[in-house]
Amino acid sequence: SAVISQKPSRDICQRGTSLTIQCQVDSQVTMMFWYRQQPGQSLTLIATANQGSEATYESGFVIDKFPISRPNLTFSTLTVSNMSPEDSSIYLCSVDRGSLDTQYFGPGTRLTVL
Amino acid sequence: GENVEQHPSTLSVQEGDSAVIKCTYSDSASNYFPWYKQELGKGPQLIIDIRSNVGEKKDQRIAVTLNKTAKHFSLHITETQPEDSAVYFCAAAGNQFYFGTGTSLTVIP
């Protein structure tokens, strides 16, 4: 398995501001993923982040709204930009250490936008 | 793309009884099927998984079965305990993970 931490664990933000979420893994991993989980819902993939390349975004998610950095094999950030109340969700990072390996999730960041 | 359906959405059982959660998928290329448990305020935790070359896998009180022909797989929890209460997600994976809609399990003491 992998030990994954996220910062912050929760935040309350004002409309129009931005928040950067950090994800740290205890070992080097090839692929990192960012998910959104709206209240009472399933997990929706936002983007896949590989070190050294641009993140790949899923349909409905764009880089201007959710810029991602992946500076090394143990760390990634997701920024939620120009927030609105509809962005209130849990944001989760996960890691995958190889092809068709399982994904391990961080504890999540609970975001509330007022 | 893949479509994963999960049933039931909510499930209540008496402590000691069994719980069964079922998922179906649509993409025959999916060949890896993990199950996650998510407790309140936490991220999903892998509890068991199965690959397409296996029909059944068991780990203590938890078992998973896979029917590739019918494209469905199930999670079985026996001798349920209150600490089993959580939301459970299935997933089907080929090149990407696709998650089910979740089952909220309540075990009544």
C-alpha cells in the first residue's frame, strides 16, 4: 500500500478565491490522480498527473479551473480556481504504482465555498 | 466508456447477518475489480480486489465473486459487525478506474 497525506484536510473559502490542495506520498509513484466527490455521490476523476508531463483532464474539467502540478514522483498539487459554491466537494488524490495496479487514496480535502 | 451500476444504494442488516452488494459493468475490456470502504470523513480504503482470471476471492469475513460472462461482481460480508457500517464502492478498471455509485451499509447492533 501507500501512505498518502493531503493538506488542508478541510477549508471554508469565499466565492471567487482559489485554493491549492497538496498531496504527498511516502514513496515514488508513477501516476497520481485527482478526484472530486460531491456530497453523497461517487468519485469523479478530474485529471491524471504524471511527473514531467502535462496533466490529462477528463471531460468537463479544464486546466484553467483546476491547474495541477506534479514536480516530482512523491508530490502533486491541485488548485481550485475562482471558486463558486458548486465547487463545494471532497477532493481526493490517489496513486497507482503501475499498470493495472490498484489505486490508494488520500484522506481527502473537504472544501466548502460560501 | 465503462458504466458501473451498483445495488442497493442503502442496506441495513442486523449484526451477525450477511450483507451482499452487487455491481455490473459494461466494458468487456475491464479486468480488475476492487472494492473500497469509505468511513465518514475519510478517503476510500481498499478492502479486497479480484482480477479477471479469478472467479472468487476471500479474506476472512469478506469475499468477492466475479462472473465475467454476465459482467457482474459482488461483495459478500459475513458475520457483520457495527464497525462494518460505511459506504462501499465497487470499481471496474481497464485503462481507467470507473466507480460505482456507492452503497451505504448500516449494521444494527
